[in-house]
Amino acid sequence: MLRVVAETIVVGYDGKSLAEQVLARAIELAAGGELIVVVDEFMPVDPNFAVVSYAPQEADIPLVGGDDTVPPVLEPIVDKAKAQLETAGVKARFAWGSGDPARLIVDTAKDAGATKIVIGKDHHSFLGRLFGEDVEAEVKREAGCEVVVVE
């Protein structure tokens, strides 16, 4: 008997124009599996806000971040993702942070034992790639699982 194993998919979501397409693709791929939405704000707006550590073992809470309080700087992004998830009738957990989005996505995926990561195509300039701002390349290099890139 063939046993189908549900996937755990981590999706990077920053609220920008491509984010809705990226989340839509992750929703398609999840099909009954677990979906974890990693919300990030690449440049911190609040200098007192650091990367929030999250506790993946707390799988019963809708937001993963040590508590259920989303940092104010990320609330609009989380709300946008929640609206899209509700429209699709899909439930997801959230992880969030500020700073290096690639590190946050990869760490979340590894901690959750993800089978796939879904991210948007990075459109950084040559200088951006030169200074280590190429999220797509870093996620692909460090993921340890399949990475789906949406353009």
C-alpha cells in the first residue's frame, strides 16, 4: 500500500507585490499538509525590535514567536497574509522576525522539518548580490530541502 505523507511547507512572505503569488503557490503545494508562513521585514523600522525567537514545538498556537503577539511593525504584513489564507480556506502557522530573511526562512524550515520552501524570485542588483543580499541564492544553498522559486 502506498502511503502519502503530507508535506510541511515554509513560505517566505514580505507583503510585497510578488508575495501574494508566492503564498498562492505555497497553498497549492500544501494540499492538506502543514503551511508555515515566515513574515519578515528586511530592514527593521524600530531599532529596539530584534529577531523574535520562535518555538516550533508550540504547534498548537496560530502564531509561532514565543507568544501570540505580532510585533507592530509586522502586523500589516501578517494581516495581509491572513486575509489571503482565509480567502483560500487554509490555516497556517506564522513565524516572524526582522533582519536577514534568508536566515529566518532557512532556520524555520530546518526547525519544522520542512519538505519544501517557497520563495519569490530575488531581483537584486549586482551590488545587492555582492553585499550578500541575495535571499534566493542563500535559501537554495542552505535549505536542505526542495526550494520552489516563484517569478
